[in-house]
Amino acid sequence: GQSLEQPSEVTAVEGAIVQINCTYQTSGFYGLSWYQQHDGGAPTFLSYNALDGLEETGRFSSFLSRSDSYGYLLLQELQMKDSASYFCAARDNYGQNFVFGPGTRLSVLP
Amino acid sequence: SQTIHQWPATLVQPVGSPLSLECTVEGTSNPNLYWYRQAAGRGLQLLFYSVGIGQISSEVPQNLSASRPQDRQFILSSKKLLLSDSGFYLCAWSQGIRNEQFFGPGTRLTVL
């Protein structure tokens, strides 16, 4: 099985940079994904890391260290619309199922 | 392009009543399909996933069941709802070994 841990809340101001960490324990690991969910909405895919290193997609970047069982999502030039919950998710290497972390609620202040 | 539909959007049901939530995917074939439940302010709990017609894997034993009668249709059911079944139910699909999941708009279920 797999379990993932994230901070429950993060607060930052507009224009700042924020990092959301995710640590995982797995019996098999295929890669780490990140999703964004606004209140009342469905999660939307942001990024995926299969290998160690940094993946950049616009203002968002995601990092993975398989040796440390650790990853993070980096959000730059924060905007008010970035206020949402962010989930890391790991794919089970032995199957087709995904396990989600508990989520980090990001509040962006003016 | 691919789209995923869920209905109904909201549902209020009494304890002990049956449940049927439907999810359909358009624009893709042989998708992997998933049912998740999310309690208010919490993470996503995987309930069922399916890699093909009639193939269902259950992650959490409970009074819910799932079926996949057609390639792009996934149904979540219960014979008798419990208060603890209240939550936000999300259907999702993914394709093959790709690691993106695409979520439907969800059904908010309240059991009274």
C-alpha cells in the first residue's frame, strides 16, 4: 500500500513563491502527480514526475526525489485565483490505482 | 476531445434508500475508470477502479458496489444508504500507462 503526507494549510501573499511538500511511503512507486481543486469543483491535473528532477509548466513546477521519497509543487508569482487545495498523488506500480494525499489548502492574501 | 459526464450533480436521499450514480466518458476508448469519495475538507478516497468492461477492483469494503456495463460507462450503486455515505463522489478516467487522471464534475450526495 501507499500513504502520502502533505501540510494541511499554507498561506502566502500575491506575487510570492510557495512550496507545497509531499512525502510518500510506498510498496511500489511509479511517479508523483499534482492536482488543483477549487472549492466545490473537481480536481484538475497540474503536473507529473516519473524521474528525479524538476518539471516546469508555466508558473508551476514540480520536483521529485525518489531516493528521499519526497516531492514538492512550487507556485511562483502567486495570484488570488491560485487559492485552492493541492493534492499529490502516487500511482501504484503494481496496478492501475492512484493514492491521493490529504491535500494542502493554499490561501493567497492580497 | 474527451469529456466526462456525471449525474446527478446533487442528490439528497434518506437513510436506507438505494443509490445509482452514473458516469460516462466520450472521445476515448478502453479508458481506466475510477470512483472516488471526498468528505468535506478532506482528500480523495479511491472506492473502485476498472480497467475494462466487467472488471472491477474494490479498494474499500463497504455497502457500495460498482459496475461497468459498457466500455465508457461506470455506475456506482448502493442497496441501502448509510449516513456515512454522504460526500462528494467523483468519477475519473485515465488512459493506459499515462498518469493524468481527468475528473468529472462530481455528485454531491447528502444522506439524511
